Amino acid sequence: MRRKTLDLILNWVGVLLTVMLLVAGVGLTIGYSFTNSQVHSQLSEQKIYFPTTGQRDYSDLVNAKMTSYAGKEVLTGSEAQIFANDIIGVDTNAISGGKTYAQVSAASLADPSDTSLANEVNLIFRGDTLRGLLLNAYAFGFLGAVAFYAAIASFVLALVMLVLTFLGVRHYRKSDPADVI
């Protein structure tokens, strides 16, 4: 095989890889933007706020060393995780005495006359449901962040491939057509 033929093939592979990395970067950026805006809009519709110093749940923020969030609206995935675990999780755990919803529900079904236990089951169910929804927002926010960093990596690699391709084109122009590998 002639050297010029190999250089030409490698240059076209470089161009193809550069284009593929650019397309991947654009797709990942769109994915990040979509995920980020969806998490923000879904959470903003719920109008969930961290407790302030005068509210009962403020002690949960103090215990979690998250007082900087006091009074702030929950708008990001990471804020949703903090609210879910450090506010709702602590409260439902306190209500149930460390038992899961299934355990408390089974106890309530075993004694249907205990209205206090039935109310406990209702509160834990609602709290665990909201907690689960907030943790889903956190998961999507995390996936969006991964897409953002993957987009950056794709663009950087596309730039590297572009430079290597230009160097290959320069080498192609300088190589002797008679060279054989």
C-alpha cells in the first residue's frame, strides 16, 4: 500500500471521528439542557420551600448542616435530594419509629381499630411518595449533569481530532507519492 493512500484513509477517519464527536457533543448538550429545564420547571410548579428558622422542620436542616438552604425554594435535583432525605426522610422516620411503610401498614391491617396507626400509615405513605418523587428529580438532575460533562469531553476530543486531522493533511501534502509501506 502506498503511503499517500494510507494517509488519505487516516485523514478521512479523522474527519469522520471529528464529526461524530461534534454530533455527540451537541446531542449531549441538548440532553443536559432538556433535563435541567424539566427538573427546574417540574420542581418550581410544586412550590416546595426549605423550612425557615421559625418552622418546626428547621431543626432537620440544622442537624444536616444545611441551614444555608433555609427558606429557599427547591429548584434543582440536588436540592430535591437534600429536601427528600434531610426533611421528609427524617420526619417519616420519626413518625414510624424507624419502620418502613410496609411494616407500619401491615401492623395497621392487623389492627384495623387503631385509628392512630391508620393515620401514621397515611402520613408515611404521603411522605414516602413525595420523597420518591423528589429523588426522581434528583436522579434526572444527576443524569443531566453527567450529560453536561460528557458533552464537554466530546467537544474537547473533537478539537483534538480536528488538530490531528489537520496535521495528517499537512503530512499527506508533504509525503512522496512513491513511498510504499
